Amino acid sequence: MTISDGVREPHGSAGRLSETGTTGVRGEDGTTGVRGETGGRGDGGIETGDADALKGVAAGRSGIHGRLDGIRSTRAGRLTLKIVIGAIGAVLVIGGLIMVPFPGPGWLVVFAGLAVLATEFHWAHRLLEFGKRTLSAWTAWLGRRGWTVKILVVLAAAVTATAIVYYGLKLSFDFDLVVEAQKLLTR
């Protein structure tokens, strides 16, 4: 962050790279504009409050990022996008966490929900990166181990999943799998 005019942006926002790949810049006259990654003022002096001009700059980007930048160019659009992305991501994360103990793609859905949340929330991006690093470290550790350790890890995961399903059914629905299996075998 450069403080050439002696004025510091609140919360260190000057020069901070946003999700769109642009940085906020305070000009000589005190107005705030947008500067692209190239370092020059690529907007022709557009001020942040000029939504139509910002939409035009955003339309220059292709794909989903251009559309999202167009939505973010207004205050109502930013708020609406955060609410919608937050709701969709929360449903995915909560649904994935519910599915984790059961056989299926629980963790995959959790990571997908975090990826959706990471498009709008910095904390979710940091959490997603932490999860990726942890998963990578775990798989690297497991890859360096012998077959016996790998088989023991798979067996431990299978026993844990079986116990969770058994007690989940027993406590939630008063359905005892062992008793029902005995009934089927004695018929």
C-alpha cells in the first residue's frame, strides 16, 4: 500500500486486490477509482459510485466473472449476491455435514459449499484453502505408509461409519439393525 498523499484508506483497502482482480486507488483529487492488475488506471477515471460505467468495465470481462462483477457494481446487487451465495453455500455445507457420517459424498458436498461461499466471503476462502492443505497433507502421509496402515485406516473408517449408522438409526427411529437381522435369519 502506498501512501503518497498522506491519506490512509480505512481498514487498509487502498491497493488491496479484490475478487475481481482490481485494486482501489485514491487519485490526486481524493476520488477513488478502479485500477486493473496492470497498474494503470484502466477505467478511464471512473469513480466507484458510477454504477453504469462500472457495469461497462465488468461487461468487458468474459464468463461468470463478468456477470458477477456487473451484479457487484451496485450496492443492492452486492447485498443480494452475498445473501444468495450465503444461502446456497450454507445449505450445501450443512447438507454435506449431515451426510458425512453416512456412506456417500459428504465431504465433497462440504467442500463444494465452501467453494460457493468462497466466491463472496474471504473467511470461506481461507477455510477452503486450509481444508485443501490438510487433505493434501493427509493423503501424502497415507501414501508414504505401507499396506498394513492403509488397510487399518480403511477398516477404522468402515467401523466408524457402521457404528454411526447403527446408533443413528437406533436413537433417531428406534430401529435396531441387529434385532431386525436376527428376525430375518430366524424365519
